Amino acid sequence: MALLAVDRDRISAAARRVMARCDELARVSATSGGIERVYLSPEHARVNRLAAEWMREVGMATRQDAAGNQLGRIAPASGEVDAPALLLGSHLDTVPDAGRFDGIVGVLMALEVARLLRAPGDGPARADLPFALEVIAFSDEEGTRFGKALLGSSAVAGTWNDEWWTLTDADGTSLREAFLEFGLDPGRVGEAARRPAELVGYLEAHIEQGPQLDRRGEPLAVVSSIASARRFQLIVEGEARHAGGTPYDMRRDALLGASEAALAVERICRGEHHIIGTVGQLEAFPGAVNVVPGEARLSVDLRGEFDGERDRVWLSIERELDAIMGHRGLRWRAQEVHSAPAVFCAPLLQDVVREGILSTLPGEAGDPAVLFSPAGHDGMAIGAITDVGMLFLRNPDGISHHPDEAVSSGDVAHGIQALAEAVLQLAADR
């Protein structure tokens, strides 16, 4: 049964506002002709100011935390200052040459949910919520500037690692230096951490970043989990020799070995269920047109629905690479540079998201789709301190991290209503 009583015109206006603000934020970019907004940059500061302005517009008290995340809060009508909060939100940073919806649409939808639940005369008022409502705009989900993702949400989760202070960007600026330039105190980053007792849970709306909903012809889905991930840097060693004078039976071509390795990653992962392997970087050295490559370096990004299956596939890849390199007279080694376990959405939060979708789309046949997310999200960090739930929106053709990334105003309207309904369902359950 739907708990939210609000007319479609109000929901449609909210969706149009989200789409217009996505366009407005897209103009805040470090590059012309594209979108790029990275952690602790002037663009980061500008979008935080805009988000704070929009939070205050819907009656929220605002603050920027010690890691640069922007927050807004509506206390319960009881006025309890320390009431635990339900977090809604996503991130405002981007990859280079980004689309305008990844992360951003989730922050703006959360603001519209706060507007709906705050406004008198449109169904349950804030007095009916047994918890505070907070909107959070995370500052560094993508890891574009310093090569380490989830910095903002890791700070909130209390899992900040002091070894990160020495990370540097492409200009040689360290993370510590960037904190100071932004006006933050590195010594106070721990103040961004939240305790589990402070939180009811975390709900995030996000474009799917894949084609499943588009193929199904459905606007919304319940997210079951966020994929586990491991990343490796591989080095293949052979022998650099003259391209003209070295016969094939004497060549130890590192680039050819690395190329076979990339094909093996694809072949092995395609034979598995919900395992995705990608070689995104490949370099050859010394890199001269007339020299057989003596060394090659490549990356492997391996993701899976379950940690154990992901690890089993990596062992299969290792065995295959041993065979490839042995056949070619090459040596190889791998350095693991990132590892994150799968994060499973809490059953209760999956249930309230499902109820939200069903109440929003009563004419749809059957239950909404339940999808696991191969892409990473801030919920991977926040899951360390509270329950996580997610709502996916249809992403036409599944394209993301690209200027052609898209979502429709109609699907955003459905998503706002479903997310607001999910909040009320959770309130009723508590």
C-alpha cells in the first residue's frame, strides 16, 4: 500500500528540477567542452556550495565535513538533536570526460525526496519519521585525482588510512597538500567518521551503468549487492632485440605475451556467471618501432558478485598466464593494487525499495527486477558502519562514464516517488 500522497504534477516538477540541475552542475568543470570535477578542486568547492544552497532551500541544516563531503539534515519533529539519521545520497565528483548523471542524479533525487517529506499538506510530514533525514554529497567516489576511489565515503565510514596522505596527483600535489589548499585540516579528517549508532541506514539512487533495465523495458530495479573487486598491475618480461635481425624462433616478445594474456582474461571471464575481467591499460617498452618489446605492463580489473568466485577465477587466470609465458619464454609477475569485498544490500532495505517501486508502478507486471551492481559505489565503504540499500534507474543503452550517458525525466520521476515511498516504508517498519 502506498504511503505517499502526492500528485503527479508535483513529482514531475521535481524530476524536471533534477534534470535542470544536472545540466547546471555539468557546467562546473575543469575542462571546456566536457565534464571533469575532481576531489579538492575549485570545482569541488563550487558544487558543494550549490548543493548547500539547494539543501537550505528545502529546510535542511547544512555542513561540510572534515573530508569535504557536503551534508544537509532535517531533524525529526521531536527535535531530538542526536536522533539517528537515514542517509540518502551519492557523489558529485566525476571521471574525465564524464556524463552528467553518474552520482549526481542520486544526490539531486535525494534532495527532492527531502522536499516531498518536509512539505506540509502532501502526505506524512516529518513528524511521522522516527529518525532524522540526511542528504550526503560524497566528494570522491571515482578516485580520478589521486588514484584511490571512495576517499569521501571512507572518511565517513571511519576507515581513512594515513598512508593515503602521500598519494599524489598528476601535477605532483600530495593529498595532504590538497587538503590544506582546500581549507581542510588533515589532522581533523577523523571528525568526518560516523558511528553505527548515529545511522539508520543508507539509501542511494543511481543510474544502472549497464543495459539490463533498458533491455527489459523497465525503469527501476532493486539492487541486491555491489560487486567485489580486485585490481592488478602485471609486468611481463622478455628480451628487447633488433626487430629486423632477430628471427622468430629467437624472439621473447613481451608485448605478444601480454596480448595473449589480455585475450585470456576475456575468454576465461566470458565463460563465468557474473564475473567481469577487463584489461584497461597496456604499455610496451622500450617502445621503439624497430625494437622487439622487452617488457610489457598491463592492468587487470576483476569483478564478481561473490568474493569466492572472483578469487577462483583469478587463480584460473594465473594458471593460464603461467602457460602462455612459459610457451613464449617469458616471465611475469602481478602486484595487487586494490581489493574490495562484495557488499550485500540489507534485506530490509531491499524490501522497502521493492515496495517503493511497486507502489510507484502499480501497473507493471510482477515484481521489479533485482540486479547486482558490477560497478562500485559509495555504499561499498558505508556498508562498514550501516545497512545499505540501492535503487537503479534505467540507463539507455547502458552507456556511462561517457558524455552520452542518459536518463529520462520520466524515469527520474518514478525514482523520486519510489525512493520517498521507500523512506516511508522504512519509517513504518521501525
